[in-house]
Amino acid sequence: MTTHTVRVTECQGTPRQVGQQWGETCRESLRASAETFFHALSAGPLSASREDAVRTAMKLEANVRAFDAEALELIRGQAEGAGLPYEESFALQCMLELAVNYAQLGGMCTSLALTGEATVDGQALIGQTIDWNPDARVDLLRIRHADGREQLSLCLAGSPYYHLNSDGVGNCANLTLVAPRPCPSLVPLSVYLPKAMRQPSLSAALEVLVTAARGIGYYHLADAHGRVVGIESTYNDHVLLNPERGVLVHANHYQSERFREQDFTHQVSPCTFKRKERIAEQVAAGHGKHTPESVMRMLADHGTPEGRICLHDTPPAPGTLPLVTKATVVMAPARRAMWVAAGPACREPFTEFRL
């Protein structure tokens, strides 16, 4: 069996320079991601053309400019490096927002955050499976920002969703959904999440997320001091989730009572409840003994057909998109360490990266 490893792309300098280096090094991956994405939209229920998708995405450009103008410079640099039109690169960064708009959904992830009495040394650990289209690409960036801060950013289909920074703040991200509706303040997840994860502390990162998160994503945050928090959001509200006995686990459905009636994630990801139950059972079985290695093992678990954490070789249910675990990631913020497996953790080895 052939194994795969994750290659890290080194980027540094201004946002435009970082984007150019990212685009040049990951040119083939980014161009393939764009083609896969636009094809998925065109084949969906609304048969959205490339032009329609780009036009819809560009409606968010003014919001991005007001929220973080440097993000547009990064996207422009990425487009230049990859040889893509700027508008298509921008649309790629709006992947999830467009997917909701055009009813093309299929992502699943299972995540956990452990700290305090749940781990061997009391330090925080976070990890998750990243489940998406089998044709999706995964890239890892090591970014040295102009202010000296460093960041590891794991990108899915050309968008940076999973981060660990040199101040010892890391995140996981899961898809969560409420019915889409017009939202004048909407900023793409792939813009506000990297900004949050460039912040020097968990509390500062949380301030960005509380301001900008508008559904679609659930986040575990953890830091080098052992602090852990979760945040669920909708288009006009948010709830913070705190660990119980040092544990937070999440799949794709909302867990807060406030949002459950609005939640329809389970309609596109019906296994979400069983996956959450399965990961919670595993965490409880090893309570107080958890290490990065035990988290890796839990994320390689096949569970039951209804609650499988590690996803592969499973035909899609009728009317759903095919899915596979494209990467598995574990982070130990106090160590400034990230471990990434380029696919299902039961098959692919983890590679360690440090800041």
C-alpha cells in the first residue's frame, strides 16, 4: 500500500508575498481545487455556472475589504502565483459560503479538545478528521508574517481552515449549518478564521470569531496555557462551549440548546450524532491518560457504520456526495507541535511539524 506524506510550503513576508509563494508552490493543487469546486457547483441541483459562482462570491469582496484588506492582497498574490484569475481565487476562498447558497454540501468532521484532568500532563490537545470530496487537495503552509509571528496553516481545497501559531494558539473547525439567509455582514470563513488565528492569545482570537463567525463553522480553540473553548454561531448569535472534566467533543450538529431547532446539518450528515457519541466514548475510556498518540489512535477509529470516525471505502448514501478522510490533524499548543496524516489515520503516517 502506498503511503502519502504532507509537504510543507514555506511562505514569508507581506500578505501579497505570502500569497504569491503559496500560489507558485501549490499551483497545481490550487488550480485542481478550483476546477473541482466549480464542477461540483455546476453539477449540483441549481446547475450554477462558473460565471454565476464567481459573480455570487464577488458580492462579498466589499465585506472582506472592510474586515481585513490584507486578505485581499493575499488572495491577489495567490492568484498571481497560481496563474488563476483573481475573481476565481476569491471565489475559491468563498467555497463554503457558495456551497451553502447552491445546496452542494457533504463535508463531515469529528473533533475533540482535551485539557486538565483529561490529559497526562494537563496540557491541551486538539484534533480532528477532515472529511471532504475525494478529489480535494490538502496543503500545509508555514507562514512567517512580517511581524515575526509564525503559523502553520492546513488548507483544504485551497482554503486555510486549521491553524497553530507561534504564540501557542490552535484551532479545529467543523461544518455546522442553519438555513441560509441574507446576511449583510457575511465574511468568508477562510478570511476571518486566519485573522483570528494570527492573534497572540486565545481571548483575542475569540474576540475576532465572536465578531465575524456567522454559522457554517464550529471551532475548538486551545492554547499553550491549557485553556480550551468551543464556539457555535448562527447568522446573528453565538454560544461558547466550555469543557466538562477537561473534555469537549463535536461532530457536525449544534450542541447548544439555543440553536438546535435551527440546525439542519443532520439532514446532510445523518451520522453526526453517532460519531459524536463514538468519540465521546473513546475519550471517556482513556480519561486522564490522553497524549498526542492516543488522540491519533482515536481519530483512526472505525467505530460502527453509523458512527465511523475514520472514513474511507464507504459508498455514499443515496442522494449524498462521496466523502473520505482527506487528512487527520492533532495539535499540542504548548509544544507548538502539529501532526498531520495525509488521509485516514489508519492508513497514513503522521508527520510532525513544529514552530
